[in-house]
Amino acid sequence: MRRMLEITIPIEEDILISLKESEAEFKKDIRFWVGLILYKKGKLSLGKAAEFSGYNEISFINRLSLEGEAIFDYTDGEISEIINDSKKLSSIK
């Protein structure tokens, strides 16, 4: 059995009023955004970021899409390398 930790962050109630969110909505959003940041920084895999955020992988990817976030965030160099590798593979018969 996995051990769960509870982390508490005090938030002034007027923040939730300004955001027009319930406490439950705010908690869900915070988990998503922290999961996204950890994924983008390479600290969590997509699957682990989804799990952290309380989503399955497909739902997490859908939420990324809704938020306009890239699922895969490659640098120009990485994209060039992928293209070159695929060209090499396609020339092999």
C-alpha cells in the first residue's frame, strides 16, 4: 500500500472569491498546474504528472489541449534530430 502525504497551503478566502472558484475547484486546478510544471521541467513523466494531477493519461492530455499546452515540448535541435533519424530509417530497406 502506498503512503499518502497531505500538503497544506494556506490561501486567503478572498483569493477564491477573486478567482470565482470553490475550494474543490481551486484544489483541482492547483494539482493540475503543479503537475504540468513538473512535467514540463522533466521531473515527472506524462503518466506520473497525470497521476499527480488526479487524471488518467488521456484526460490529462485532453486538459493540456484545452489549456493550449504542448503535450511534447521539443527544442528545435531535438526536432531536427527526430526528422533526421526518421529520414535515415525510411531509407533503410
